[in-house]
Amino acid sequence: MFFSPLTYSSRSAASSPTSSTLSPRPSAPRQLGCTAEDLYAARCGLLHSGAAESKLSREKHASELWYATSLHSVPGIQAFAQRVGANAKVVYLTALLTAFSQGVVQFSDELSSDETRRRETAERIRRWLRFVPGETVTPRPIAQ
């Protein structure tokens, strides 16, 4: 995998070949048919505007990512994108999800050997997700 789902939050982390958040397999984005910058731009578009387009893709620093649910449709969709002049690369969704899942496992394995990073990640998760056991919440009477 090419990024950690919990620490991949900056443009420099996406494109730095020496970043600690990058995989020992830097070819993973190329195997998906896109660059790390394209993935970061897709993340930005989705997170900030709920769209495939991002500031990076509009400014031609990265390509939009279009997703195919069938591996056999990737070449046809890519040809269509070129025909209509879209700055887009087509990514097979199953491959992307597989790469992401592998990255999560790799990141989890790496945390087990780095206590400082494990604590930092646990703190980020604690701030991100709140788990409150139901029995600790006292119901309040509904005002009439």
C-alpha cells in the first residue's frame, strides 16, 4: 500500500518518496494506473467538495480519478476520457479497495513495533471516533 489511512493528510506526504507514511512498495499507485499526487487530489476533492474534481486537478497538477467497477471497462472509459478531453485516469475500484485494505493491515503491523506511533495513532482515533457505552448515559426525562 502507498499510504496510511490515518496519517495521509498532507500533499507532501502523498508525494514524498521518503515519507514514513509511504509503503516500501512505491509502485502501488502506478499499479493502479495513477500517481500518489492523483490519489491525494482525489482525497481532497472528495473530502472538501464531495466531487472527483479538486483544486489540484483543476490546476493540472493531478488527474481526476474516475472509478470503474469492472476491470474490463477500464480501457473503454479511459478512451472516452481522452476523447472528451478530460484530465482523468480510470482506476479499477476493486484494486483501489484492495490496496487500501492492504495498507491498513501494513500500517497496523507497523504500529505494533513502534510504541510512540501507536500512542499517537490511538490518540487521533480517540479524537476522531467517540465510543460511549450505553449504560454510562443516564436518560433525561422528556420535557412536556
